[in-house]
Amino acid sequence: MYLYLNYIGMLVGLIIALINIFDPQFEGFMRWAIVSGGLLAFMLHLKIILDKKRNKAVKKKKQRVES
């Protein structure tokens, strides 16, 4: 369940960044602050997803070794 929320958060961050790059509603610093925030949200959620997947793979590997 929580993994899906991270996927949604990742997509929302990417959408916010892309919308403000190609169809800006703000000018100057505010535009780039929103783009940076969207990309930051995207990267943080991506990192969480990759860490969880790596932890699952490590746990499976440990179970195979112990068996």
C-alpha cells in the first residue's frame, strides 16, 4: 500500500516539474523554485522506492542462503 503512495508522490513531483517547465504560470525565481521542488519530490520518492526494493531483494537473498 505504501509503495503505491510513493509511486503517486513520484509522479506528482515529476508532473509539477514538467508543467512548470513547459507551461509556466510563474516567472523568474518562483518558476524555478517550483520546478526544483517538483524534481526534489520526484527524486526523494524514487530513492524511497529503490531502497525498499533493494531491502526486499537482500531479505530474499538472506532467506535463500539460510535455507
